[in-house]
Amino acid sequence: TRVLPGERVSFKKGVGRIYNELGIKCQPVAINSGYVWPKIGSKISSQTITISILKPIKTGYSKEDFLKTLQKDLYSELDLLN
């Protein structure tokens, strides 16, 4: 989901269901494109987008624990990028 830089929304429940249904590890990727391509407004082509590939989340978490871990990891990384 694209959000404004610094905005911290709860993740949608569907990602937890996909994680549980597939039974495979999740590879989180953080991207700070909100500065370059905002949800609202014009694209700023003179900026650089940074992509961070985070540590995979192993299988076996409950949907709730997976969502908490994913959210914590991604938002921690985005705090560093922003």
C-alpha cells in the first residue's frame, strides 16, 4: 500500500492469510518511493528511490504474529530510509 512518508497504517489482514495459506517464508521489501511518487500529487523525477531487502520471515507464525513482525520490520527500516 502506498502511503505518505512517515505515515504508519496497519497492514491489511489478507497478507497474513496469504502467508499462512502458502506456507512459505516471506521476503519483506521496504521502499521509500513515497517521496518520489506520492499517493496524492505529482511524481518528482529528480529524487532517488531506495529499496531495502530485509531478512526473510520464516514460516510457522500465526497470522497475528506474522503481521506484527512484518509491520515492525518494515516500519523500522522505513524509519531509517526516511
